Amino acid sequence: MNTKSIDKTIKLIVKVGLFFAHCDGTYSAKERSFITRFIEKLSDMGDVEDIKGIIGDSVNHTYTLDEVVADTNDLLDDFEGNERAAIKATLLGFAQQVINSDNNECKTEIDNLNAWWKKLI
């Protein structure tokens, strides 16, 4: 995976996390903590400031389902076969972890998860 793809993947993971953290109308402290810890773990891939530079202001933004679908499909366009399947599985697992991080899985979150997954190419 090249640097451009890694940057794109990091941004998308953060967007996916924030979308699912916000989609039920409540961005809980547990969800915020989960996403913050995840971003900190990304520092293992590089300098924290570099990671924050890649993410930019996305942590202060609320995303729509359409934005997350479009960005996910844009990333998936860069891959084929097993790599593509692995990225989809990783994104799905991360979204599920965000949803479950506050121990309050709600219908809106599950409905959005299913809608997102069905729209992936």
C-alpha cells in the first residue's frame, strides 16, 4: 500500500468512526474515547503530528451516510480481490466496534450500518 492509500485509509477510518458515533444523535464520552484511543494507536504507523495532519479537522466534523459511502467506495476503487475484501472487513469491524463502544447499540446505528454496507461496491 502506498503512502497516498495509507493516508486515504486513515482519513476514511476516522470518518467511518465519527459517522457511526454520531448517527444515533449522541456522541458519547465512550465513543469519543474509543476514537481518540484509535487515533493514538495510529501513531505507531508514524509521528502523531503526521497522523493529525492527515486527519485534519475531520474529528470535529459530522459526516452523512452519503459522504461515508462515497469515500468508502472511492478507497475501494484503489484495490481488488483479497486486498479489497480485507479493507471492507476491517472497516466493518471498526464500525461495529464504534457502535458497541458505548454499550448502547441502537436501531439507528444498525440501520445505518446495513445501509452503508449494502451501498459498497
